[in-house]
Amino acid sequence: ILPAVANGGATPLAYADGATIDDQARKVVGFNDRRKTIEREMTDAAMSSVVEGAPAQVIELPGGNPGVAGIVAARVMERLADSGAAVPVCIVVDGHGSARSPEWLNIRDAMHACSEALVRFGGHAAAGGFKVEPERIGDFWQGEQVKTGAIVQEDGSVLADQGIIAGCAGGMFDSIV
């Protein structure tokens, strides 16, 4: 940014290319408006894919924008909670996923339990992100296999009091209590 020049009055700050701060602000507002549109469209698409009564919502949005998947997951979870269904929500866009969970589930632990099916993952108790190879999405999240209950690992230890099992590949779990 070039400094303002005071020749009898202030002139707007300008970038080296001559664009003013106002020009840049208009661009930023335009980008944000576009992001809001994408978010709204993806949220509407996700809500139309909600499976009533499912213990978790795992929704693929091929061709969506992975940069807003977390916001969309949060919006879907909020809408479901408002209607009395406090369940975890995962949005998957072309192999990139974003998950949000209610207090009763540590989503990072749930992803860790399925880590063999993931390229990478991270997050905390309430939110996380992951990458899964597109051909393995079915190994990680399969809507008909999502269940609630205690997660019992092969060694018999209980990972969570309540949680989601998502058809993890490789026999990671012997049973769901």
C-alpha cells in the first residue's frame, strides 16, 4: 500500500497497481457474497439428502466447494438439532470431509477409530476434517451402516459411550454394543 498524499487534502490509500482500498473492499464483499451463495446452495443440497431418523448424517456433495464443507456441516447439524435430532453430520466433497458432532460424541476419536480408511484426519471433540480416497468413501461412511452405541475395539476396550461406527474397513471393530 502506498501512503496517502496530503496535497491540500487526503487522497485514498492506493495499492501499487492503482486500486484503492475501496476497490479492494468491493472485491472482498463480492467474494464473500459468492461464498454465502455457495454455502446456501450446498446447505440446501445437504438438507435435501438428510435421512430422517438416522443416528448420523453422512452426505456426499460431489463437485461442491470443500472450503465451505465445515460451515455446511455445522448448519445442517444446527437445523437438525432445532428439530430435536442432535446427531453428528459429515459432509464429503470429492474425498475431503468435514464433520461436526454434538456433545455426546468425540468426532476426532470416531475418525481415529476409522483411520485405516483415511489418508489423513485431524480436529477436536466437536469438529474435524479428513481426506479419504474417493474409492474408499464407502469403506469409511456407509449410511446404512451408521449405528449408535458403544464403540468396542478389537481388544475389547470401549472407545466411546455413544458414537458412530461407519463401516470402517479392515475389521477394526468386533462388535457394536
